[in-house]
Amino acid sequence: MTDSTATRPVRILLADDQPLLRTGFRMVLGTEDDLDIVAEAGDGVEAVELSRRLLPDVVLMDIRMPRMDGVAATRAIVDARLPVRVLILTTFDLDEYVVGALRAGASGFLAKDVPAEDLVTAIRTVAAGEAVVAPRILRRLLDRFADVLPDPAATPPKALDALTEREREVLVQVARGLSNAEIARELSVSETTVKTHVGHVLTKLGLRDRVQAVVLAYETGLVRPGG
């Protein structure tokens, strides 16, 4: 973050077709001095239009909305190269949409019943340029698609050949939902070293953030659900 973004409130766009939910989020976030809700959108088209016009720092994006769903809206925002990050809101019965949202470039996802303090922390994290991974939800999602994931006994995809052995180890730990500090303890290295390895992994694999790294690790069979 630049100094200017560090001193001003995080600007948030709420995108959800249910006014009651938007009101609830507004009530929760409105108590935080460093968070500012700049607008609300009732569908995906409006969310994209407001993102283009207002350039919020973070869009809290519902998945299922009229006119344009959250996945398409996320893709439109990312493809337009707007300085806007998207945090997906989902429910367990909509898990099948989450991978599509992450592939579209979302910076993370939360369940709609997330505790208020976790929602606030996630918004700050995403606004700071990091990604939010919810391991419990991601594992549940990937368990549903385990049958279509690659066989772990198969030859690893060529894309992973660019990684060193240590970088691959770090990717595995990232996919398991560990933070940099936890990975550092697991591998007996410094947190700075882990951060450097994560950066190399993202660069070599052409990934935007660690959320996409988690998805890739599962899609390539490097990590299996429950593994």
C-alpha cells in the first residue's frame, strides 16, 4: 500500500441483491473507523458499473445476482484491470460457484455467516493486497469435486517443473491453509524466507495471489482434499 492508502479508510462497495443483507453488512462495517462503504449494488451489472466509476478498494461480491452473477462481474472487473479487489460472499449450497470466482480473479471468499470480526479482518487483508483463504470452506468445496481432480499418482503437470523443491513444499503448505508464520515453523525457516518463496511461486506460475495458488495446487493434484 502507498502512504495515501494507508492513512485513508478502505473504500467498500457492497454487491448483493438482498437489501436486508446489505443493511446488515453496513451496520457491521459502519462501526469501523477505517472502513467506508461508498456504494451498494443490487446486481452484477451495477457492481461492475460502480466499480468502474468509483474505484472502491474492495467489492464484497455476492455470487448469485440478477442480470450478471458474481463470477461474471468479478471477471469483468479483473479483465478491466481496475485497481479493485473482489471478496466473494457465498453460502455452502453455492459452493460450486466458488472455483469459478477464484479463476475469474477474486481475492478470496467468505461464508455469508462469517463472524463480524472475521469479515472486518478479511476486508483489511484484501485491501492490503493479500488474499483471504478459508481452508475449511475450500476443502469442503474441493471434496465435492474430488472425482474430477487429477490422480495424485500421475506425473505432476509441466507447469510445476519451474518450481524448486522448496518452492513446491511451500506451495503444498499454502494449499493446506497455513499462514506464512505457520509455514516458517513447519519448515524451520524464517517468515521472510517463506514470503520470498511464495512470491517466487506466484511469479513462476503466473498467479495473482495465494488463493489462486491454492486452487492450482488442488487442480494439479499436488494436494488432495483431506490430504
